[in-house]
Amino acid sequence: MNYRPRPTEEVTPVRIRRIDPSQIEIEWLDGHKAAYSTRYLRLHCGCAHCVDERTGQRMVILDQIPPGIGYTEVQLVGNYAMQIVFSDGHNTGIFSWDLLREICPCEGCRKP
């Protein structure tokens, strides 16, 4: 990924917007905008149900996530993250701003 925050740069969203039931758009303080599909976010959930706490092995794979998965709610967690309630009932993952910026799916961020 090309994005590497400078130590003094805040990785802070200025706007979180529902594009549709299966996409969330985040506009970052530096002007970057990213659209995250709900399925992509569900795949990157790092909670104890999705990632083995001892081994770090991912326990949920893409084939286990319904293609049409959506979300019903997004809640802010302090000033550092958001929690998503997915349409499959999963709601234990917390997505920090740092993580969301790190996994940005846009073409510019995903280039090696």
C-alpha cells in the first residue's frame, strides 16, 4: 500500500457516509475518499470470532461471507474507530481509523 501516515498526520475521518446498504464511504482529513464494501470490511474484521487469538489465523474466509451482505448500523467508538452491525448479525469487530486507512481498497492505495 502506498499510504503511510507521517507521525504527525492524523488518520481521522471527516465524513462517513452510507453509499447504499452494502457500501460505506469515508472521507479522510487529508482529502482522500475511499468506498468500502461491507463484504470487504466483514472479511477484514479482526475480532476474536474472525481471527484466532492464539495463532492469528483468519477463521472467516471470503466464501463464508454472503455476496449480498450489508450493514444495519455504524457506531463510533470513541475518537479512534467504528463498530459495524452487519446484516448477518456479526457485530463484535471494531475498525480503527488506522486499520481502515491501511486496508483502503482504492486502486491508488493498493498499488505495490
